[in-house]
Amino acid sequence: MENATAVQIHHILFLVVLICVVGMAAGRIASRLKLPDVALFLFAGMIVGQGLHWINEETTSFTNQMILTTGAALILFDGGRNIRLGGLRKVWLTLTLLSVPGVLITCAVVAAAAHVLLHLPWPHAFLLGAVIASTDPATLIPVFKQVKIRPKVRETVESESAFNDATGSIIAATLLALVSGAGAEVSLRSSIFRFAETALGGILIGVLIGLVFTYLVAHFNIGVFRDYTTIAMIVVALGAYLAGEVLHASGFMATFTAGLIWGNAGLFGLDMSHKEEEMEHFAENTTVIMRMLIFVLLGSQVDFRVIGLHLWTGLAVIVVFMFVARPLTVLCCALPDRRAGWTREEILFMFWVRETGVIPAALSGMVSGMGVPHADVIAAVTFLAVLITILVQASTTAYAARRLGLELKPGH
């Protein structure tokens, strides 16, 4: 007779093997159709989950949360590793505005639409807005690995997706406390302090861990982990996330910042060029596996029954979300930044690229788990946002880049 531990182990192994097999098949189809693989992973998850019922993993289960957290952290670290800090200096104002005021603008526009169209009370409407306001690095970073565009645009959008997670999560947590009955402890002052503590703490932790391990790997004299460079990458990515969460800072911001430090080792007089090919190969395979696990799982958890109950009004909110909230946010945050020199084509591209994914899905699961009133509506609209932005926007990113003249030619 198998004990409970053995059953659980077998379940996890079956889940990982099944997702990887399904993911490889979906990835092959995506390659043939020249589509981002995350879109096909999501669609494949719907088939094996809601269609064939081969995957029945609850959004609140330990296995699901472990996969989402680990995958998002590793993908985020790799995204930071591929960004050059010199490029961010030119767009720091846009990035700062997108990461804080931009999230608030998106949240407010979505809340207004949800209040009018879904008849949600204002606190719950703002909670919905906060849940889906942040963009998703686990989706954007893989898409930009397949679609080569101007570095300035890519680095801005990828960095936004990392930094605005903290803002969206803090706003959502504040509103969740309000609507669940703990609102007496919520104040504007405490929320601002919590944001500063979370965001700045994540950055400081990421810088510290990134610097320490980069020196231990790349320094000529004290590089004691030089032979374990790829293993050290995993340690830094997950260690920075863990340290951030344990110290009540943003784990995702910590791991992204650590990736920035690692990828810009040259600025600190360190050289990793001899390990570049090895790191690229390792990172590519690791992030592909994580994308498969994350998006096949997300697809398998789409509840079409709940979505059906709120389909048309939910779609109307998503239309406002995509075609009103995002353009307004980009305009308010990019136009004041004269130094960045944004062109019309670059701004239009940022209008379109704002996929929703792992973080909103996790926040939605948190709302449902607490039994908040109208949680079913929030979950339905969140999944619609994930489905539509990934299946529609991610799939057309390459087309939009070509039409707007932002796609880089091979070799650039």
C-alpha cells in the first residue's frame, strides 16, 4: 500500500512529465506557426485540463504555487540578466512613471469600467483593477526572446513588468484588507510606507546578493564558484526571491535586480565572457521548462463555467482595459519623458504589449481563497484578461513590431 508521501511524489512527477511532453508538442506547433510558445502552452493546458481532465491541479495547491513562484523568479532573473543598465538610464523617468503612477491609472480606469459594467461596489471594483493592473514578466520576457525589437523598447517594457509587480501586489493587498474586514488597519500613510519598504527593500536585497555572487563567480582572484557558474545563477535567482520574501520585501523585484547586476558584471570590472555560451544555453533550457510548467498549468485552470456567467460584461471590461487603460497609461508616462525621445511607433507598440499572466492569476487565487464577496467575478475577469492578452496580444507581437518598423533584422 502506497503511503500519502509516495502518492504525492508520483502525482508531482506525473504532472511534470505530462506538462513537459504536452509543452514540447505545443512548442513544436508554435514554431511551425511562428507564434509565441506561451500562447500555445496556454491553449494546450485548456485541452489537457478542462477538455481531457488529465490535469486537475487547484490554484491554491502547494504544487501549483511552487511552480508559479519558482518559474516566475527564474524567468524574471533571466530577463534582468539580458538588460543593459546603460539603456535604462535613458528611460528611467518613463520606467518610474509606468511602475507606480501607471499602475494606479490602469487600476482606476478598470475600476470605473467594472463598477459601471459589472455593478461591483467601488472597493471590489478597485480590487479587480489592482489584480490585473501589473504586466507579466513571465509572458513578456519569453515573447521578446522570440521577437527581436529595438533594445530601448524591449528593456523598458520588460523592466516595467518586473517593477510594477510590487505596486500592483501592494495595492491589491491593501484593498483586500479593506474588503475582507481588516480595513481599520489600512491607511494611506501605511500603504505608502509599505510600498517603499517592499520596493526599495527588494532592490537593495537584489543588489547585495547579485554583487556578492557575481564576485564569487567572476572575480579573477576570489572567484571560488567559477566552475559552478550556471548553478550559481539558480542560487542567486531563487535566493534573492527567498530573501526578499523573508525580509518582507518584493521577492520578484529582488530577483530581477540580482539579474541586472549579474548581466552587467562588466560595469564592476568583472568578466563572464568565457562562460557566456554556457550560461545562455542553460538559461534558455531552464526558462523554456518554466514557461511550459506555468502556462500549461494556467490553461488547465481556466474555469469556463464561471467565465460564461460573466462573459459579455467581462469582455467589455477587458476591452476598456486593453484599449483605454493601457494607451492612457502609456501616454501619461511616456510623453513627459523628453529625454527618452519616444517615437509614435514605439508608443503605439507599448499600447499593444501588456500581457497579463502569473502575478494577476496568483492574486486572483488569493482573493478567491479568502472568500471575498464578488471573488467569482474578479476571478472570471482575471482569467479573461490572461486568456485574451496572451492569445491575442502575445500572438501578434511580432506582427505589430514589423508593421511599426521596430523589429530588428537577424544579426543585429
